[in-house]
Amino acid sequence: MLASLKTGDRVVTSGGVFGTIAGFRDNVVQLQIAPTVKIDVARSAITGIQPEPGAASKSSEEDGKGKK
């Protein structure tokens, strides 16, 4: 999962910080956590990739179609 990270991915760190990947440098990932705030975190601190907004609701809507 860590090898497939790319700029623009929305991620969460082991410390619970949510952000969008703004860049990479060696084993450091730069996360944008607010419009003008960027922080550097260790790549190994990234624990998950968040789904695209609307992706979860879209799949749940499709699952519910035709079922009552």
C-alpha cells in the first residue's frame, strides 16, 4: 500500500491525522491538512487510504437498488 501512494491521495496516519498527499521526499510524505498547512510525516506512518468522497455512498446506493 505504501508503495502505491501518489500525490492527491487522501490518507490517515497512525496518529489519526487526515490529509491529502502534496509531495514526497525520500521516506517523507508531505501532507496538506488545511488549505495553507502542510506537514511532513514518515511514509511508514501512513496507515490507510481514504475512499474518494461519494464513492462509499455510491456503492451503498447500488447495493440497495431493487431490494426492499
